[in-house]
Amino acid sequence: MPRFLYLLRHSQSADKQMGQRDLERELTPDGVKQSLMMGTWLFRQNIFPDIILSSTAERAKATAGLVADTLKLDIDKIQLQEDLYDASTRTFFQFVTQLEDQFQHILCVAHNPVISYVAEYLTKAEIGDMPPAGLAVIKFNIQSWKDVGEGNGELMNYVNPQMLDN
């Protein structure tokens, strides 16, 4: 049974303000637009994640919420994961291998540079630095998420708002 991992970098966020924690940075108006664009793209591709796993940062939570709204998914499909904020590549990879097997389609909303590194590690595709709201669609022909490994994912698609804004 194929499994799909959708790696979405959070949309554009405001610069950190004096006295503000990085976790508190919010989306810009362009970031809101990007989130809606990516949600619309997923909808048009008939992609409806079983679950959305989001970093605990405000910008990631807002991205996840806007995408879920666009897809008309219940808000309870979003689970916040502290491990996705400021994760190392190793931590993020371990996170993926511990995903629950009941889920076949999982959307993860996280941060650069780790999300770009993990997408390349899993697919051996050259993706480069994913821009805000960049999305990698990765297919695995595995029985369990525990079987995810270096290069055993296939990059099915890669999109970002600049590609869609025509």
C-alpha cells in the first residue's frame, strides 16, 4: 500500500520583532495568500490528508489551519508537534519513521532548512532551498512508516506559490 508524505514549509512570516520569541512570529498577508494557494492546489489535486502534523510555531499553525480550512477538513485533524519546531534532520527523520501506520496521507508543516534536507534525503531528488509554502509530495511503497529510509521515497511533485501564481 503506498503511503504519501506531504512536506510543507510554513508560509511567509513576519520578521521577528524586538522582544518577540521566534515561536510567536505570525504570517504576513502574503503568507496567508500562499497558504490558501497551497490548500487550493491540494484540493484540485484531490489530496486530502488523513492528518496534518504542524510545528508549534504560530506561522506553522496558521499555515496548517488555512490549508485545513481550504480543504474543508475538521480542525481536529491538526496535531501540534513540538518536535517539528527547530528539529535537526535526524530528529525529523526519526519523527517520520514513528508516524502511525493507520495514516496513509500525512501532511507535515515545518521549517527550513530541515524540511528541505529531509525531502532531499528521502527522495534523493535535488530540491534545494524550499521557499515559504513550498510543498514536496513524496510517495513510499512501504508497509509501515518504520520502513521509510534514505532514498526510498519518490518525489511525485514539487510546487510552490511562485509556480502557481500565473
